Amino acid sequence: MSPVSPVSPGERWFEAHRERLLRASEVSRSREAWTPFVESPSRKRHPEGAHAAGRAAFEARLSRPFEMALPGVVGRVGAEVSPFTAEPLGVSYPRVEPEALMAGVREAWGSWRVASIEARVGVCLEILERWHQQTFENAYATTHTAGQAFMLAFAGSGASSLDRGLEALVAAWEAMEAMPKRARYERAFGRGAPARLEKRYRLMPVGAAVVFSCGSYPAWNAYPAILANLATGNPAVVKPHPDTILPVAIAVETGRAVLAEAGFDPNLLTLACDTWEAPIAGALLAHPDVAIVDFTGGQRFGAHIEASYPRLQVYTETAGCNAVVLDGAADLDAALAAIAYGLVLFSAQMCTAPQNIWVPRSGVVDGDRRVPFDEVSARLVAAIDALLADPAVAAGLCGALHSAKTTEEMDQLRTAAGDRVLRDGAPYAHPDHPRARTATPLLVRLDAADRGVAQRERFGPMAFLIAADDRAQALAGATADAGRYGAIACYAYTADPDWIPAVEDAFALAGASVGINLIRHRPINYTAAFSDYHVTGLNPAGTACLTDPSFVSRRFRVVQSKVELPD
Amino acid sequence: MSPVSPVSPGERWFEAHRERLLRASEVSRSREAWTPFVESPSRKRHPEGAHAAGRAAFEARLSRPFEMALPGVVGRVGAEVSPFTAEPLGVSYPRVEPEALMAGVREAWGSWRVASIEARVGVCLEILERWHQQTFENAYATTHTAGQAFMLAFAGSGASSLDRGLEALVAAWEAMEAMPKRARYERAFGRGAPARLEKRYRLMPVGAAVVFSCGSYPAWNAYPAILANLATGNPAVVKPHPDTILPVAIAVETGRAVLAEAGFDPNLLTLACDTWEAPIAGALLAHPDVAIVDFTGGQRFGAHIEASYPRLQVYTETAGCNAVVLDGAADLDAALAAIAYGLVLFSAQMCTAPQNIWVPRSGVVDGDRRVPFDEVSARLVAAIDALLADPAVAAGLCGALHSAKTTEEMDQLRTAAGDRVLRDGAPYAHPDHPRARTATPLLVRLDAADRGVAQRERFGPMAFLIAADDRAQALAGATADAGRYGAIACYAYTADPDWIPAVEDAFALAGASVGINLIRHRPINYTAAFSDYHVTGLNPAGTACLTDPSFVSRRFRVVQSKVELPD
């Protein structure tokens, strides 16, 4: 670390947050459980009135223009509708002309590009803390755009995403800190006196990044991408999903305020909103000042980006067909309850939700007996139903469907599945929001040999019970699909400890991460920053791994100068 | 480092070479001058008879098939001609069918993919040592293919490239070592007992790499690419330049022997030779098992690769128009002699050779006087002529022209330049090889406003004296061209220490490295492994930076498994 005393607001923030940064650095090596942020909206964890103030701040955003002094504003966009109330939010955002926006971004870059590591990281640490203080407000904004139930939204746009942002920031800081900054070099060339050189190694950013945030979980990938880019000196242009702008706009607004407070141009962090009808992505990605794209979203557009912009650094997280391989458990009902929880949580609209549940026809071990396929199926359905018995609990777990397309896709799948439907996925009645767009899990039986419908992500509460001959075929099928069609998080349950290495090996060779025998770890699809690596980059579910060194190390480059010293 | 005692040949080699690895690791941080390899062919530095044995080994390669048991051999290729003797080498190499080659590579991958870091790094360290022991043989092979004079070839395919290979190997090893391998994770979810998990993080390679080696300097980029790939677990398919196969084939043969000795499949390192008429590159790069391309060579094909294979990790080093900004010197003749040396060394066929020499019309400082443009020009020409006065010295400096195309290009440039030719670049008479293809520097005067012919690499001894109004315009023009057309190594001379920061800033913003006031550092274009970062990736001269963490960190990925421990 630089011993220089802080002289700028960014450097002062670096000092103020230094302990947090150092602790995060330690934990990213020990990979234990840790967060400096408050995960729960519980009254006990917050000052009096914090929740009400956050709600009021959210409500004050509604039915009015969201002002942001961006370059190149040419109009307004915004047509968000709450998945809970079915009412428009009534918020409009600036619509920007890409060339003019990027001209403003380029102008902003100047002083940031050459700012000290501490100044940039300090600004990012302060942004994180301001985001933290806004968690109530942002949780409401997330709820009424993404469709997350409030508790999930509080963690999902709060601590979970802040953690991931801090983890990326630490990774970027460590990568920059690890680089030598200067050296003395002395060597004799030929017979004369040696040449003595002073060498300087500057870390230079590569260019603007376009950060796509996704509709259902807007902060979790956007925060690390924004901070990894800003910390390494690259401006971030955030392109929110057209249906989930508000939580992202709030975060961008806050980040811009911190940048301005630190004496930098707020246009280092900008917002490029668009509509389904007139997307802005192509124009941004083709702009010569753009060097990086961080994309979270659907596999089709992700694959398009991966295939179409060889000039850019492309970091994607899209989707896959996450598998569960069910061989057995000491207590099968506990395992089925854990799986059921993964199927209902936020209506399986998380990229880590299980989808393809592989069950051997030869049966599944339950303690000291072997349970046949149909009984496994029935007990899984019962486990789902048990979770949803109380409407208030169901509402807290399932939240709402982000998109009406999911309802349509469920209808199509139900029709196509016919008598293979093991459990229908009907709407549930939300106790507070009668017009909420909801669904419980639709479960369909498939044979391993005829599982084409399961070989892609089904976004939302759709899952498949896939009958395999035995556990070996189940593992082979699950890992083959993960390798070929992608998987972000897979799962396995076995009562046979000797089989665990085979499971780990098979998923490793498929480039897919696996969680084994997760019972108390509930939700099974919880992914812990500092501890879990998210997405491997080794299968079609994405090219990036949050947030290992490969996620940050190319966002800056070394440019050296060497000066020969006179005699 | 793993405390495991070595159980395989690779791990034993790791132990045997551990001190070298650790020292290299230290030096890559201190960035001082160091090499563990012997740079000079001087008799005093080698066992009696080593030189003669190396020459004999080279001669024994000639006029016969070069045998290599590659997968998919379907014929023979090879039409190398010595640039010194103008005689064919008479060596033929296996021609492989790409699909069959890659099937063999895939089969070889299995055990390497999951081998320990120490086993893989140990094998790579041993390969480096065997290459070191082959330096005399390889220097002759380099001389009679690339056209390097023997002394340069000995360093160029010897210590300089071995250093760079070791540097890449250290970077890969450090990147892998730095990753956590396992962790205990404990956290309470809800009110029950905490979940306790064992997490394992496997480093998995990404896939086969195609390594293109270049015609004029075959080992320097190939060694680091081969070793960075092998160390991280990725097979390397080496595609040599059709005119410079032999030194690369020797290195591949040796690497294969070490792999086999360590109990691995030698097809982890293969050779894919082709011809100008029937190139193999496209088929290799399109193969689904290929994940990486390391390319060194011309800017046109490099740009094609950069634009055409978004699925691949692309690491390129191509070319640019390297500038010299000449503001002044305490002793201008010393500076001009250093520049002249860079113009004649290996006939400027090095990617770091200076090309565009910017000279203010307002004159250049020489101690306490200001020298007008024409005098600078005359004194530079005199400096070149002085270096070439003795034919034996000239031969040792200039070597031969790698390609007949260079002679053609020089003819065209001479004709087009007309009376702007400041110094003609005629062949010199090589004292030992009367049929050698040679040339001395052709120097052409340009005005800054009309410098189009200088805005790309002129491969070979062609350079431009570009007249600018003043040093500010010179610096602006040099850095603008570096940013727009690429530059690998730029230079500046100034007697004004207060101007140095401006020079460093301007080149840094253009993404180009710069050497300032290099006099005793001769050749000025010497690039030191462990100390100099080579290519920035921030201008069109290439996407990779040898060998910073970004060069290695994406060649492997983390795949994790987490297992919940029973109560």
C-alpha cells in the first residue's frame, strides 16, 4: 500500500474504509463466511425509522421524472410496472443519444484515468457504503420492478450484492497493488560502464465498460462490474433491463454523487436506458471508446454479445440448465425439502435455481431403504406443497413473476407435458397484492432419453424430474448437459461418501460448480461472496467468474517508461 | 507452495528447479537485471566442445526428414532456405490433418488436465533447462531460417527467450498458487444449527492453445506462450512460420521428450506445419477444442485473428510504427550512435526496432548548441556508416534479411522516395556467405504532414526521418501514430529533464512504452524479461502484455464443489 498521506477525498475515504478493505482481502483468501453489511431488514438491526424513511424515499420516486444530468439527453423513457400491484411506477428516465453520451464519458475519463489507486478505490468504497445506507429504498425499488419479495430484495439488492461488489473491488485493488510500480535496473551492455535505468510501470485503464444489469436480480452482477471497472480506471455505462430500471438508477445516482463529491466528473458512471422497441445496446457496444462489456441476462443475447464483439473484453453471466443429481440422503425428506425450497424461492427466477432433478429409476436411498421414483416424486411434490401451505409464507418465498412471458411459457409447457405433469404450477393468491403475477412450481416428468425440453434454462418456476437408469447415468446426463448447454450451479445428494469424489470430478470436467448434500445450507442456491466462485467460464452459462483474478486483471494494462540515468 | 513430497517426475523436477523458480519470482517483482541462462556463446562460458557439438547436431538435421510421432500425419512439408547460404535446408516435417491431430491432443489432455500444479510446473522447468542445453544447436537453426547473425541467434533463441519463458512460467505458477484450494465454511441459515461446509476450488484449464511462432524471432514469444499454456494445463499446438520451422521443431521435440519422460502423453505439445499455399491456421482456430490463440507475426493476419475468433482467448503481438522523438542529448553523437545501432541490428527485423525518427525543424539540442535538421540527418547517416565500415562487424550486426519480400519493399520505397532518400539501403557483402540476402538501412525524409508511408511497420531496414515543427509536434505525432497504428517500443532523447514527464505521459496515454535517453543501454531495443513489460495491449500492436498477470490469469478457471458435512 502506498504510504502517501491522503490528499484527496477519495484517498481520505480509502483511509476511512481501510479496515473493511483489509478484512475483505483476508476473507477472500480464507473464504469463510463474512459480511460487513446488514443482511436483514429486522427492526433490531437498524436505527429507528430507517425502514419507514426508505419506503418513503422509494414512494417519493414514483409518478415523476427521475432526473439525472447525463450528457446527450434527447428524451425520456420508462414503462416499469410493478409485478405485485400491476400498476405502472410512473417513473421516466433520461433517454440518451449514444454518441453524445460517449463524448461526455470520454471527457470525464481524463482525471480518473490517471488518479491514484487509493483515490479510485476510496471512491468505490464510499459508493458501497452509500449504497448500503440506501438498502431499504432500493429493496422497495427492487421488489416493484424485479418482483422479489421484500425480504429477498433487502438481501438481494443489499448485503448480497454489496458483498459481491466489495469482493470485486478487493480483487481489483489486490491486482493493482501487486504490480510493481517502479524499479532500478542496472546492467552492463558490452565492455563500458553499466547502464543505469529508472523504470516506471503505469497501470492504465483500457476504456469504457458497458454494464448490462438484469431484470430479476439487478444489483448482484452490476455492483461488482461497476466497481471493478471504476476501480481500475474505466468509466461504466450502465444499461438496465427496460423493466427493472429504478433500483439501478438509484445506485447510479448515488455513485455519481460520490464521484462528484470526490472532485471527479460524475459522467464516469452513467445510465443508458432504453426500451424493448428501440434498444441502445448495439450502438453502445459498437462505439470505439467502449472496451469492455459486462453482461448479465438471457443466454440468447449473451451468446450474441459473446459472438459479435471480438474487439471487446466480454464478461457474461447468462443461464443454463442447473441439475440436481439425487442418489440418496440420510434423511431424504430433509433433502427434498431443501430442493423444494430452491424451487420456490423467488419462483426459481435466480440463475442458481435448480431445474433438472435427476432421479434413478433404480430408486433413491433414504436412510436404510431405497425409495422408488414415483415415491420420490410424490414426496417432492408434498415438500413443495408444505412450503406453500400458508399464503403469507408462500408470498414471502415466491415473490412475483418478473415477466408475463413466464406465465406464457408455463402454459405452453403444461400443455406440451400433458400427463407428465407431476405438479401443476398455478398462481397463488398474494395476501397483500391481489393483482400480483404469481405462480408455484410446475413439475414435469421426463425420461433421460427424451429430455430436450430441459436442455435450456426455463426461467421461472418450472422444473423437471428426469428418470435415469441409475445414478451413474444421472450424473453423466447432468454433467453432459451442463457442459453442452451451460449450468451455473448444480447440486447432488448422496448418502454414499465414497461417491462424492466421482460427483466432484464429473462436474469439474464439465466446468460446472456443484453443491453436495446441502440441507442446512438453505437456500441451497445461496452463493456467498468471498467464499463461492460464481460461474466458471467453462460452460455456455457465461464467460466470467465472479470475482477471481481473471475478472479484474485485464481491465488495466501496464505501460512502462524507462529512463537512462546520466553519469 | 504445496508441502506434499514429490511423487512424480514432474514434482521431482519442481524440487530440483525450485530455487530457480523462487529467484525468478523475486526478480519479477524487483524487476532487476537477472538471468539464470548463459547469454553468450563465448568459449569460456561453456564446456569444451559444446559449440562444435551443437553445430554438428544442427548439421545432422539437414537434408533429411524431421521425424515426430504426431497424430494425424498425412504427408510431409518443409521448404526452408537459409537466408545466408541461399541453399534449401532439405528438412521435411510431418504434415498433419487438423481433425486427427486435435483428436490426439484431446486424448493427451486427460491426465495433464488434472495433474498437480507442481507436476506441470516441474515439467515446464525441465523443458526450459533442456532447451537451455540445446542453445548452440538451436542458434544455428535460427540463423539459417530466421536470418539472425549467430551471436544474436544464440541470445535470441537462447537466454532471452528462455528468460521470457521462465517469466511466463513464474507468472502462471504464482497465479495458480495464489488461488485458495479449499476452505471450511460455517454459517447459520435461519434458526437451526449452522451449516458446516467443506469447499474445494479446482483450477481447471480452458482448452487447447494454438501458438503461432514468427519467422524472424521464433522463440521469444513462443516459449512464454507454450509454457504459460502447459503450466496451466492447456495443450499447446505450435504452428510455426513456414519459413522458420526448424528451431521450433527442435524445441517441440525436446518438450515432447520431457513430457513423455514424466509419464505424460507427448501430444500435449504438438507441431502443425503448413505451407504458404495450404495454410492450416483456419482449421485449427475453428476447432471446438481450441480455446486460446497466441499469435506473433504480421499485423494483417494478427488483426484477422483478433476480429474473427470471439470464442477464443486471443493474445497477439504484431507490429507497429515505433517512434523515436529526438529533442536533444548531452552528447548527440552518442544518441545517434545508439539509434543507428537499433537501425542496423538484425536489419531492424525486430518488433522493437525504431522506425520513425521525429526531428524538430527548429533543431536538436547537442550539449550547448542546437543542431539543424540537415546536420542531424547527416550525422545519423554517418553513425550508421561507421557501424557498417568493417564487413565482418556489419555481418555480425545486420545478419540477413529473413524474407525476399523485404528486398522488394525496399526497392519500392526507394523508388517512391526519390530525392527524399537520405541514405540508400544497399546489400552489404557478407564475408562468409557471398549469397546472403542482406541490406543496410534505407533512410527516407518525410514531413510530418505527409507521413502516410510511415504509418505502418516497414519490416526490415527501412526508417524515416520525420520533420516536425518542434518537439511538441514531434511528440504529438509520434504518440498519435502509436495509438492509432500501433507501437511496441518507442524511444525519446532529450537533454531537458523537465520535459521527461511530458514524454512519459504522452506515451502512456497512447498506450505505448517508451525508453528515454538510452545510450549505454545498447541495443536500445533490448527488452529484458522480468524487468520490461512487452506490448501493452492498449494500441493496435497487440492484445497481450508479456508477461503480466493478465497474460496468464484466464488460462485456467476455478470450478468449486462444496459439501455439507453431516452432524
